[in-house]
Amino acid sequence: MSAAIGNISRQVESKLAPMSNQIETQIDVSLSERNRTTAFFRLILMVPMAIFIASFAPQQLETTNPAWAAGFFILPVALSIVFRQAYPSYLLAFNEAFMSLSTRVDAYILVLTDEYPSIEENEVVSITFPEVDPKALNRYLPLVKWFLAIPLYIVGVVYAIYAFFLTIFAWISVVLTGNYPEWCAEAVVGTIAYWNRVLGYALLLVTDEYPRFSL
């Protein structure tokens, strides 16, 4: 995992093989001199952004739809690829921007940073989509990718539980000492990056390359 260590932060990014055709995630994690007050009240402070994120969800979601995918344009992209072998640029731009926004909110909720998530892009979180060539994508895979990704979902749930307990430990550390353990940061950021890759493959359909199971 490449990283740049500063006085109070460390850039943690997903570990991908060279030339990997996957979504890359990088988060500038604050490790020291943390704001213990805002960390203590984090669940309260994040409510406005949680409401903002939820406002992107369709007003009438079927119970079978995954709530964590609400907000992304999924079905229009799938239909475009299957029937026209095209990925409309405006849908791609929105999905990338929304994933960046969601990741900024995740980084704040999980106490990785004290910077309140901005509506526009910032330097704390960087999401990089692979170069999308619709003509190179298999036009029929969108019909089954959600199914092929089931093993990824299962492993991802295990990672999410692990990251949850690490976040509790890190939150206690920040509140009591003002420091975020670096080993916790790598695992939590890795989990966020893992789920971003899974979403990129199974739902956002930006790649046909099957994501790896490791963080």
C-alpha cells in the first residue's frame, strides 16, 4: 500500500495491481492531533449529511432493492450497455461524483477525518474510475454481474463487521488520546475501497474485471 506520511495525516489508498481496471480509492486519514469533541459527537454531527445522501434515493424503493445502492444510476446504465453498448457520459459522471460524495461521508462517519464532508470534491477523498470503453465491455454481463458478485458480497460483509469493530476501537482512541491508530486506518480504508470496487463491477458496470477478494 503506497502512502505519504505527514505530520498529522497519512494518505491511505487501495492496493491494486499495476494497470488494474478497478475503481481506486484514496483517503487522507488524520492520525494525530484529532478533534476529540467532534469525534465524540460524530453520530449527531453527521445527521445533516446522512439526510442529504438519503435525498438521492428514489421516493418509492421496492423492498428488494439494496438500500446501500440507492442514489446511483444502475438500471439506465445496464440498459444502455445491453441494448446500445454505450455508457452515457452524464450517467458515468454522476455515478463517479456520487461515489466520491458517499466516500467522503463514510470517511467522516468512520472517524477517519475531522473535516466535515463537502458537497463538492476535496483533497481528503479521491475516487478514480477506470477508463470506461463501452465497446470493450461485454454487453450481456450486466444481466448476471449482480449474481456473479454474490461471493464478493459475503466477503464484504465480513470485512464490514471487522471495520465496524476497528472503528469503535479507533473512536475510543481518538476521544481519549486524540490519535487514530494507523493499523486501524489501513483496514477501514481498505474495506471502503473493497466495496467501491465491488460496486464498480456489479452495479455501476464500469469494468468487466472481477475484483479481488483481499483488501
